[in-house]
Amino acid sequence: MKKGITYLFLVFAFHSFSAEKIFEKADSLYQLSDYQTAIDQYNFILEKGLESSSVYYNLGVCYFQLEKYEKSKNYFNKCLILNPENTKCKENIKLCKLKILKKDSPEFFYKTWWKNYSNLLKINNWYLLSLFSIITLLILTFLSTVKKKIISKYLFVVLLIVNLLFYLTIQGKEKKNKRIFNQDLQNISINK
């Protein structure tokens, strides 16, 4: 009888120890933003018959990061069943519901065109093009005023329009970067 109890204890201890290692591995994969592999590891823990609110919560967060909000909400609900006091889980369920209800409206053609245009280059390259265009405009202004060279007014107008276009592109990309950064900060608060 004692051997049987000892054997069961050892099997249970080994089983829970290996699940703990898998949990740690899944957490490190999550930290590396390898959400799908982390999901596979968390599901492996569940397949072993071990469940906890932490596993369900982490699965919910991984699916949220992958923008699979319905699955994310389901795992947060499972977490709440095991741990009804988890306030972060309740907040995340509300966020999932908002994301599920949010529908993308159709985009006007000029907005699609503008996105494609602004995504042609990285922001540093847009800065360089803008700088080059401004320097060209200054050189032409210098040549026309100091050296009395005849330079077409159309060239000045075109360069001014190009500079304005570059300026608007840079401003749009800066706003987009700021918006992405703010979303990352919100996602970090979800993960805590």
C-alpha cells in the first residue's frame, strides 16, 4: 500500500513538474511574441488534464494579440470560472467585446491611395527626400536672385507642391507611429 501511494505521489509530482516547465516555456515564447507556439504549449498543458486560471488567462492574452477576439473572450471566461475575482480578466472581456463589435467601414479610394503612397518608403527616406527637395528649392532661389539665372516659375511651384506633399506624408506617418505606440502601451497594460 505504501509503495502504491509513493508511486502515485511520484507520478503526480513528475507530471506537475513537467507541466510547470512547459508553462515557463510557453511564457518565454509569449515574451518573444511567438504567440502561436505559446498557444500550442498552453494547449499541451490542458491536454495533460491540468488546468488553471493562469493557463486560460495566458491563452486569452495570446489570442488577443493575434486579434482572434472571440477565442480570446472564451478563454478569459474560462479563467473567470476558475478565478471569479480576476478583475483584469473582466476588463479584457470588455475589450474583446468592443473589438468584436467594432466593424471596419469601407474606405474611400483616396484614403487607400494615400496609404499605399505613404507606405512606399520608410519615414527616414521621406525625411531625406524632403530635405533634398528643400535644398533644391533653396539652390534654385539662390540662382534666380543672386546669379540672375532665369528659372521657370512652374519649377518653383512644382517644387513647393512636392515639398508640401512630402510634409503631409511625414506628418501622416508620424501620427501613425504615435498611434501604434499608444496601442502597444494599451496592449502592455492588458498583459499585466
